[in-house]
Amino acid sequence: MNSLPDRLGLCCITELYRDRGPMWRFRTVTRTTITRLEDRVQQWLAIRDIVIHNLHVARNIVGSLKDNGIKHYRLSSSMLPLIGEETLGFGVSDLIADEDVMEALDQLASIIRNTGVTISSHPGQYTVLPSENEDTVRRAITDLEIHGWLHSALGLPENHTNPINIHVGLSNGDPGEIRARFLNAYNKLSHRVQRRLVLENDDKGQWNCEQLYNYFVDKLPLTFDNLHADCNPSTAGNNAYWARMFRSTWVDARPVFHWSEGVAGDWWVRKHADYFTHIPDVVKKHRDVTWECEVKAKDRAILALHGEEQLNIK
């Protein structure tokens, strides 16, 4: 399709290759499972084996992207399960001290360099910097610092070419007070996180495009999500307008925006469709933006946009 952006991004997992076997699927583990292992050495070995596996899966996925014309990849936010979990006490220092972990990390970094794929990450919904709960803020900072370390360990520059995307995370309350708490927590982050952090408009609540722009345009680049903008419209300006305004906030990098589509006819439009059925005007008008494709069919959906779903499955 001639109106397609020239840089589309895969989010986290592959649907093209997942049936090939476990080395194409990420693994996770719960705290309960790990605490059943009484010996701390056994606990670490169980966690590090999953971390190494996940780094190898990410390496395989990134290696598959070039053949399928995909130029961007969002790292899975669960690649390093239980790292930073306070009661277990395993952190970045344990990763650095483990030669096998660092070798797997170097292999992923090498394939990112060799393919020229750009990278982002999107920490989860519990990363809430402006929370009034100090424990929540502390955990959010820890989570972001782990993401920042991972980006740096992969050799990615300290700028928004490899953004760490979050939401404001708190919708109830005075927006000025929320902004103040957010910035107070933001100022506690390391430079490697601050220089990568970006904010995304929400699909409900007060942080639609207009509100996010009004309160944070002077602090951070803003990520435009077309489905969120549809679900939670601003009082002024259409999607094209806000995409243009958000684009102007990215002064040191090509913007990374989110493109999704709700399930047709579903009353809960926030539910993502399996495939795209059309290219929205806002996407057509911003072809020079990197668009992360947030639909369930993942890389199959990206190939389907080109009419090539079965073409490059090798």
C-alpha cells in the first residue's frame, strides 16, 4: 500500500514464528514459584535461566524482522522477570555479575546493531510516578531504572531514538498536583531514564491528547496513540491536529507513535482487533513517524498490510 508509513514496529511477541517452538516464546515466573526454592542460589539460577531464555527469544525475533520489512521492535516489558522485586532482592548487579546473562545480552545487542532495527520499551500499568503512595513511586522508579539499564546495556544511545514509553498513570485528582508529583519523581530518575522517557495519551480519564499536551509539553516528548485518541477525544482539535502537535515535541529523534484498531462492532472499542482493516488518515499523513502496530496478529498483521502474510515465513 503506497500510503503505508515506511517504518512499522512489532510489539514484543511474534505470531509468525511462535509455533516453531519455545525459543520463539517468552517465559515468565511468579514470585510464589521462586520462593518455594529455599536456597538462594537455586532461586537465582531459576530466574537467570529464564532471563537468558528471554534474551535469546528477543534475539531470534529481532533477527527475523529484516526479512519481513519490519524496522522497529518494542522490547517485552517482562523480559527480566522478578529483577527488582523487593522481597527477593535480585537486581541489575546480579545480572551484571552473571557471565552467561551478559553474553546473551551482548548477542542481542549485536543483532540489533547489525540489522539497524530501532528499539523502544513500554513498562507496565503499575509504573505510576505521580502516585501518592511512596512505595508505588519507589517501585516505579526501580522498574524504570531497570529498563534504562537494559537500553544502555544494549548499546542504545541516551536519547529518544529508543524511547521508554509510559502513561501519567493517575487520572483522578487535580492535574497540576499530579504534574508536580510526576516531576518530583522524574527528578529522582537517572539521566539514562530521563533522556529516554516519553508520555502517552490515555484511552480514558483526564489525560487525553489535549490535557497531556497542556501539562507536559514543556517537559517530555509525547507519544500519540490513535485508538486512545478515538476512545478519549479532546475537546478541541482532531487526531491529525494532535498527532502534529505531539510530533513537534520530539526534538532529538524520529517520533514513535502507536497505531491500533478496535474490534469492529464491539461496544468496548478499546479491545484491539486481530488485523488492520484500513489505514487511518492520521497514519497516512505521518508516514515519516515510526508506528508501533498494536493489534493481536502482531507481525502477521504487518505483513498483511503489504499483502505478504505468507511470503517471508522461512
